[in-house]
Amino acid sequence: MSHQYSNSFSGLSDEEVKDIQLIENLLLSAEKVTQQQFEQSIKLLDWCNVLSCSSGNSIQRLVHYFSKALREKIDKETGRVVSSSGSGKKDVPNLAERVMSPNPTATMLYEKIPLYHAGHFSGVQALMDGVSGSQKVHVIDLSIKHGAHCTILMQALVSQSRCPIKHLKITAVGTTSKQIIEQTGDCLKSFAESINLSFSFNLVMVEDMLDFNKDVLELDPDEGLGVYTSYGLWGMIAQQDRLESLMKVIKSVNPRVMVVGLFFYGALFDSLEDCLGREDEIRIVTESMHLGKGINNIVASEGAERVIRHVNIDVWRKFFAQFGMKETELSMSSLFQANQVAEKFACGSCCTFDRDGYSLIIGWKGTPIQFLSAWKFS
């Protein structure tokens, strides 16, 4: 197929040229959908489908999932498929929870992808900086999953020579996956015992985040209180009332620091292939069962059915400002921890670290994937 900008492709391989054309035709198809020119859009998607698949390179896989989502959007808008209703609609609010909830695939993924390690180590350092000087530390964790970051925190607290830790309390807050979180708590208790750390674990399960309040938290004025949420808030963007309710509760307990991790799809497909390989089963499951479903929800769903959303960093800053929160500068130790852990991975050199104001942007070959920031209540 000839291309109007074919001269600009000189020096590129045939595969790279096809990938560029794939992206261009996908974007053009999306534009045709917004203009309700569905027949033209379908023709472009048919072309995309021929050259993309779930087992191709990172560009081909990304186009494959976006192409499927665009086709479903067209089917809904033209009446070929009716939007979710009845029993099918019950699954919609749970999609964000399924994407964010602990699962075996996520655990194996964590072990092989430097991005997650870098985010956790720098996030824990920000938490340590926020509660420094406290011999009793209490962390309210809004997205504990399997607790890998908690073990990093435990080791860091035990190893600090200045102001030795007397007790660490972790309160995990969740709406689903109670059994898995309980197992996480048991593992953390065993780990704490192995390093001789005085430790307690509390689990707060609420059916709805609107039911979450400060009365369910065992607060002690002598504790250095911190809040940690790794992508937990990202999963609540579509539930504005619950997100605002949660923030009001957090403000009322007045933590010394709140560490926030946000997530963008960005170059995640590229990083998965670089770290795992194209044929890796973990990569295949992650993209098809989690990222693919998220892309489909973003593109093909509207209104209450769309539960996966992304917003600009500055939008989060304005939102946090409504609750009197002030962004604090991450220490050089946070950046050092991120760089140090990335260097331990064979593909760690692809991890990039940039600043956006006071916050840290963790990317893959320069494309942002994670945003890490620390906040205090004024």
C-alpha cells in the first residue's frame, strides 16, 4: 500500500513502516467514528485487523486491542450490539476492581518488571521520609495486593539506625478479595517475625467505599500516620462520589504523608515484551485479561458503563487541592532507590526517570507509565 509520506520512511525497516501505517490508520479510524462515518472507519479497521494480532510485536498487539474496542463501539452506536444491561451490567462496576485486585499473574509480573519495583522502592522511601522521627508507625494501605511494598517498608524501618522503630501497624482497606488480603496479612506477620519487627496487621473490609470512615481505624496519636495507595485512586476515577468520600476520611485523620501512585497505559505493551518476551504466558494473560479489557472499556463504553478512566496529572493536583493537600518534593533518596533497583534488571536500562514539579515520572524508554507523588494536608 502506497503512502503519501513514504519519503519520510527512508531508513526504516519494512516492519517499522507497517507499524507506523497501522497507528495512523487506527487513529484515522477513530476520527471517522467521532464523525459517525462508520463505513469508512470499518474499512480502516479491516485493514488494521489484517496486519495486527495479539501475538505480534508491541505496536501490532496494541492496535489489535484498540481495533477490537473501536469495532465494538461502532456496533453499539449503530445498534448492532445493545449496550450492557440486565445481568451483564452487573460485571461493569467490578472491572476496575478486577484490573486492580491481587492475582497470581500480577505477582509473577511484579517479579520480572523493573517498573513496579522502581515505583515501590521510591514510594516506600517517600513514606519513610514522611514519617521520619516516629518510633511507632501506622500505614493505611488502600491497595495492598500481595504486600510486596510492605516488606520493603519493613526492611527499611528495621535497618534505620536513627530513631529505631518500636512498632509498625498496617491497616489494609478493601472492598473485595478478603481472603487474599488476609493471606497477605499472615505472610507479613511471618516476615516481620523473621526480622524481629514488632508488627500488627488490621483488615478493614467495607462493602462500599461510601461506608469507609475514621471510626473503623484504630488510630493512636503517638503513631506517625501515613497513607499509601499504589494505583488505588486511579481505579476510582469513575466513581466520583466514592473518591471524594474517601478523600474526606483521609483528610479527617490528618496523616503526615500520603503517597500516591497513578498509572498510564503508555508504553506498557513495549515493556512487557522487552522484559518477558513475546511468547511468555504471563505477558499473554496480562494483555488479554487485564490491559485488553481496560482498553475495551475506555474506548467502547460510555456513561456508567465506563469504569476505567485516565486523567492528566494536573487534574489530580487540582482535585487534591480541594482537600487542602500540598504536594511535597520527593527526596533524592527516592530517585536513588528507583534507579538502584532498576539497575538490577537486565532490561532496567529502559526505565527512565523524570521530574514533573515535585513528583517522579517513571517511564519506559521515555514514555510515562507511572506517576509517583507525596502529599501533606495543610
